[in-house]
Amino acid sequence: MTTGGGELNAVRRGGGGQGDDHSLLVELAHGRLSADEARQLLDRVAADDELSKELDLIILMMGEGMREERPTRYDQTKERGRTLREAAGPGLVLLRVAAVLLMILGAGKLIDGALAPPYAHLARMDAGELHLRIRDGSTAEVATMRAYLYEGEWEEAVRRADWYLAVHAAAPERPTVYIIRAAGFLMGARKDFVGLGLHYDRSLVDSALAALDNARSGMPSPGESEQIAWFEARSFLMKGEPDEARTRLRRIVEHGGVFVPDARRILAVLDARR
């Protein structure tokens, strides 16, 4: 069996013999290696038929419920068809990618500008929650923005909102358009990393808050004011600022409206965490 990869063996065992290779393959099959070690070992398995055969044997024994030390009829000297490297090449590639991904994520650099606040899941908003609950009596342009938002095309919704705000400096729908712009940023801010965690992009959340501040300064209707406060509360939760979120949620409860039940539910959770 090839005995390369001395750096990996030195990390795990301090040696470089066949026994070390076998032990490392067993630990890989059981998921005991670090992401970096798994990546190094999978590189070697992908290039070495003997290592591929050994890993194939270990996986076969595990699948049959056999102990590692138990003798087997498997004869590595005979022709046995495709090796694991040949039969499971795509799977090994995926394993390598996963190992590299885990190594990167483990380093704490998930994405530039992304956050991992303690209130990430409480701030979570599904696409349906980002649809405006205010009455739609606006223009065709605004209705189109809302349609793009409904379809999940938040970047196009934001682009059209920017155009509208630049062209219609005195339109009464400006608060609604700013709210649509904010909803688009919040939709884009959510980042799910392969089931490893829910995070929010700081710059997009801040852009949403700026749009909501502009919406408030444009003399919004009572329904629009409640929508603004609701989106602000969720935005501050995305940033991990529960006190700011409480202020908006309590304002919603005091004034009444369609978001009162949801606001009370989140307030209860926040108060329980104090």
C-alpha cells in the first residue's frame, strides 16, 4: 500500500506505515477525522488504488456489521472489478468538497458581512411574511414590484423600487415603495449554509433599516406605519439587538393592527430569555 501523506500521518500517529494508513481510513469511515485531515486523506484515496481498495473493504465490513479485526474472504490480490475510487469517484469529490467547506466554516469565515446573532432563528422570516399586508390601491408600477417580491425576485423588486423613487419624487406611494425596497433587502439578507446555520448579511439588513426610515419620513398610512415597525423589529433581531426589537413590537401591540398576535408571540419569547 502506498505510504505517502506523511504530514497527515504525522499529525495523527507520528509515523507513516501501512498500519497508520489503515487506522486513518477507519477513522475516516467513522467520521472521526477533522475536515482538513479528511480532505488530505481523500486526496490520497482518489489517486491510489490500494488505498481505495482498503477503504472499500472497511466500508464493506461496516455495512455487514463485522468487526474491524475479523478475517474476511476479501482477497486484494485477485481481480475484483472497479475499485472504490472508480465506482464512487463523484461521491469522493463531494466528500472532498464537504471537507473543504467544513474546514472553511470551522475557521469562522462564513461569508464577508454575514452575522450569527443569538436571535437568528427568532428573526427568521419566510417569503410569505415579507409580502406586504397593507391594502394595495397603488399604481401598476408598484403592483409589479410587489409581484416580483412575491416571486422571490428581490433584486428586481429593489431595482424597480430604486427607479420609481428616482423618477417619482412626490408620489404618494413612496412610503409603500420604500417598504417594498426594505422587504427585498430582508429577503436577500438571509443566508442558509448547507444546514450549518442561519445568518444574515449585515449590509443588506442595514439597507433595509435605512429604507424603512425613509418610509417613515414620508407620511405613511397607519397600515404602512405598522408594517414599517414590524419589519424594523425583525431587522433588529437579525442584528442581534433585542431591545430595539422590543420597542417596535410594543409599539405594534399598543396601536393595534394585523401584526399584534405575532408581535405578542415574539415579545413573550424575548421576555422569557431575560
